[in-house]
Amino acid sequence: MEIQGNCSDQFSAVREVFADSLRSGADVGASVAIYVDGEPVVDLWGGYADQECTQPWQRDTITNVWSITKTMTAVCALVLADRGELDLSAPVAKYWPEFGIAGKDRVEIRHLLGHTAGLPDWDQPMALDDLCDWEKATTLLARQSPRWEPGTESGYHRFTHGFLLGEVVRRVCRQSIGAFFADQIAGPLDVDFHIGLAAEHDHRVSDGIPATVPAPAPAAKPHVAIPVGAYVTVQDTWSTQWRRAEIPAAAGYGNARSVAALQSVLAFGGRTRTSRLLSEATCRAVFDEQSHGTDLVLGIPLRFGMGYALNADDAPVSTTNPQTCYWGGRGGSLIVNDLDARMTIAYVMNQMTNLGLTDPRGQRLLQAAYKSLTR
């Protein structure tokens, strides 16, 4: 399997692992990127952009990265906090007054970022049409009561995370989160990542390929009863409706290069080689622990900070460096920011699995990256 792109000699082990994943059929089409000290040391892609294996994955191929989009939404909130326009410890109702009812008057912005707000899903079924209706999705959340005492425990907010933070961003800056992200973050950094995809990019999209192996039984049963709520199939994401909608917890489009390029700002003290996006203090605020324990929804041990899961011995992604934050997307994509090593690792693919954060493809690339650091 031919691999395209660049890889420094130091990180040749990453190239070998990536090539093996494509060669073995574990991946159909994929990309991996690593930044160290704000500079790309790995930028590789290969395989095919379609399930039939007729279209090569190109340098500019992009795909839906699912919940890695949450880390981009978190950066939007961090940028506003850095500018003094958003207080992460303030009640959500300060910016979104209609939200402060039904026991949510004490829900703070940090609770939204840390999945501790008690609003992991909607109290009624939400079809794709409903998720594409911003006013309906946010109005319903504003009316709901929390499922648990906000700020006490995490319960993964699969889709609601993006709408909750996105509405706060909209109230603060009078722009949709997709427009704010494009104008204030992706555009200035020249990063090819999109929350709400314009038609001009459709020809570059590699649609997700559904997993062929059923999901394993969860390690522990969720502690919170989740109603039908929102459910989206992989096939739903092939639609124009999904691509155009701003669903900022799950419908971001990019590749490993664009994910790593933007997220590396966090690992590099809030800046790129030519500009600054965040202060070092705001970067460190990501590690303000919001919860640590068995997640009430996912049923697995997680330690959440501000917008990211944090390194921990019992975490599904664990490194030797304490200042490491991460998250993954449905199907297997992964982003890891290591502020101690000043390294960012991103893996984005089209072949989905049901293994979540334990997907061995991303784990092997992560292990190879750390092994390369010590060479």
C-alpha cells in the first residue's frame, strides 16, 4: 500500500505502523499527523476515499471526524475566555437567560465543557431533521431539567455538548459557532477544518464506512437512564443535510493534518510559529479537573477537564506525561495533546469500528509516536 506525505526519520516507526494498518485492511483510507513544538514532523495519508476502493485518499481528502469536533468547539469557548468575553465559572444563564430554569440556574460554563451539566441527551426523540434545527434543539435543552446534580459527575453529552456550548458562543459573539470558528480560528490559522461544510468542498469528502463487527458489550452499564434522544446512523452522515448543518459535537470535517495543526496550538503554549491564539494560562485551564470516575453515560473511567478528557492511570488513553489531554471520534479517530512533550497526534480515517477510545489503530500510532520521541 503506497503511503503519501512526509515523515521525519525520527518518526519512521509511525510510518511503519500506519502502512501496516492500511496493508492489513484495518484501514481503508486514513491520515495521521504529528506536530512537535508547533512544527509538523509527520503528515501521512493513504488508501482509498471510498468503500469500493476506486478513489485514492488524496492530500486534501476530508471526512466527518465525529466527536473530535467537540475539541474544536471547546477551542471556541477557550478563545472567548482568553479574550475576557466568557467566564468559564459563570452560570450559563448569564449569557443565555432562558436556560436558567428547571434547576439549571447553577449550571456553569465549565460544566458544559466537562460533560457534568446533567443534560446528556434530549428528553424526547430527536431525528436528523431535529438536529439540523438549531432553534428547536437548543430551546428544548433550555427547558429540560438536569438528570443529576450539575458539577458532581460526568455523563457524556454526545450531541448536546455542541448545542449547549454553541448557543453560548452565539449569545456572546452574535455568530453561529460554525461562522465564529471559520472567521476567528480556522481562517486566521489557515486550517482546513469545517463545522458546517460548504458545497464547494463536497468533492473532497470521504464518507464514513460503517463498522462490520458489532459493538462489544460495555464494561459497565450506564448509571443514568437515557431516553431515545438523538441517534444518527453512519448513512445519515452521507447526506447533504448533515454536511451543511452546524452540529458542533459531531459534524466537523477535516483530516489528520487539519486536526493536528489546530490542536497543536494547545500543545505549543497557545501559539503557532507566527501567531498566538491562546495564552499559556488558558491552555493550562484545560487541566482544571471537572470530574474523575465512571462516566454516568459511557460506563467507563474518565477524567474530564475543560473540553477534553485528561490523562489518568485508569483512562482508556494514558501516557507517561501528566499534562496530556485527548478525545476521540465515533469510529476510531483520535486527537492527543501532550503539553509536556509539546506534541500533538491526530489520526483520522473512514473505516469505522465500534471500539471507541480503545481502537487499536489509534493506540498503536500513539505508542509509536512516544517511542519515536525517545530515539
